[in-house]
Amino acid sequence: MSESISWRTLQPGQRARIRIWDRASGEVRTVHESRQRLYEAPNWTHDGRLLVNGDGELWFLPADGSGDPERLEAAGLPAVNNDHVLAADGAGVYASTADHHIWHVPFDGSPIHRVTSQDGPLHFLHGVSPDGTQLAYVRIVPEDDGAWAGAALHLLGTDGSDDRALTTDPGPADGPAWSPDGQWILFNTEQFSALPGHAQLARIRPDGSGLEQLTADDRVNWFPHVAPTGDAVVYVSFEPGTIGHPENRSVELRLVPWGAWDEPTTLVALHGGQGTMNVPSWAPDGSAFAFVDYPLEESPSSWSSSGTSSAGMPIV
């Protein structure tokens, strides 16, 4: 790992709480709390564990809260960020890393391998197709002055082949995730608004057809994740006027029934945003989902509002 690589850390007086929202009861329970390590972006494995990132590494912990996080050994893996998604067969994870590539990490200790081959563009993973053959990622091409250009969605074979654009609008797009039946990819995009930063949820067919705006409200909506049961979508909703998806903000986790896009219910209001639920975090049976919040004992005026990592590591 390069000495120059860093990652998000907790601010003084801050905690990272890994939490579960239960669909049957509507209750929230905390399964792990840390004042030392900033955890992000839970995935939920087939065997009842959560997978999160923290300090540039991946960690397992029991979803029932019966144990502490244990590091996933992955020799040679560059520092990971909060864009990691489980392989469809449950035997490994695909992760975006500090070298701006996507890597496959088996859970059985087999050698890791890099999926993406092209240097230059930045690759930020968000979705794996239900049949396990494709990845959906955010592609960013840096400008000559170092600035990041608009984010477009791309599809890529899990073997690294057939990289193609899914969206072509110059407006930023992010968070692509498949529906369980494989018929749709949901994502957030600014292309339906002239107001900078005003992201709304949309969907598109994997072949690039059928683009449709789903939400149309005054909030800034990010990272839609469809329940494995296919009947509901949970997403992160920022306050109006938010640019990007910054950390340490007042946000809501909202649930909307599939097909009733203008009928969201706020499930949880929390301090978080970046890292709270960047990737699919539903339990395999759709009975619950995991998220992270970051309570801060100090005044909210001390919070960072940057859309990049407070420690310098790019995050999308």
C-alpha cells in the first residue's frame, strides 16, 4: 500500500454505528459501534454476515451483533473505498480501490485479480447483475487540470470484457444497481434538473433503452437499492441544495414501493450521507437492510461538507 494512500477517519467525538432496520417491526438496532475506526457501506452476505470497509480494508461482522469486525485477508489488494458489491454467487466481492480499478476478492483466500484493464479513467463500482455476468460502475475521466469530468454509467463483463456506456448525458450520474429480475438498472442523476446537484432517481434498461425519471421532489436523492423481493426501493435523501453526496449531513433513508415512486416513507433520519449506504445492503431475504450513521457530539458547525474524503482518498 502506498504511503500516500489515506481514507476517511472519525472526527473528535464521533462514532460509527453499524445498524439494521427491520422491515417487519420498523425498529432499528445497532450491531456494532466504534470510536476508533470509520466503517462504511455495508453489504449483507448469503451466510448472515455484513461486509464493510474501514481504514482502507474490508471487514466481516455478524449481522446479529454477536461479534466484532474481522479483517478480510486479501494479499495485494490496494486500499478499498466504499464502493464494493458482493458477487452474485456469494463467494466473493468486487471492490473499487485507490488505484481507481475494480478488483475481485474471493472469500476463500484464493488470489485476487483486477477486473478493469484501462488506466486513466476512474472506475467506481455500484452494481452486479443478478446472473453474475456484468458490473455496473461509474466512469470518470480526469481533465488535464486534474479536475474530474462528468460521471457516466458503464457496464462491464465480470471477466473484464465488453465495457460500454449505459448513459451518455453529460450530467453526473451515480449509484447504478440492478433490480432482482435483471430488467432494470436504477441510479441517481442530475440530468432532469437545471439546478446543480439536484439528483433524482431514475431507471434504464440494461440495453440503454427505457430511460425514466422516478422521483421528482425538492430533496437530493441518491443510491437506490431494490429489495431482493422486488417490491420496494430504499435510498439516501439529502436536504435540498446539497451538491454531491457529502459526509456528515442530516439525511433520511426513504422507502418507496416499486411503481409508486411519488409515495416515499422516511424510515430513519440520521447524521451521515457519504458511507451510510453507498452500496446494496439488503438482507438476502429482503427482511432488513444495514446502514451506518456517524453521531458527532460536537456542534454540527464543525462538520465537513466536502464531497471528497476528509483524508484525501477519492470517493464516489
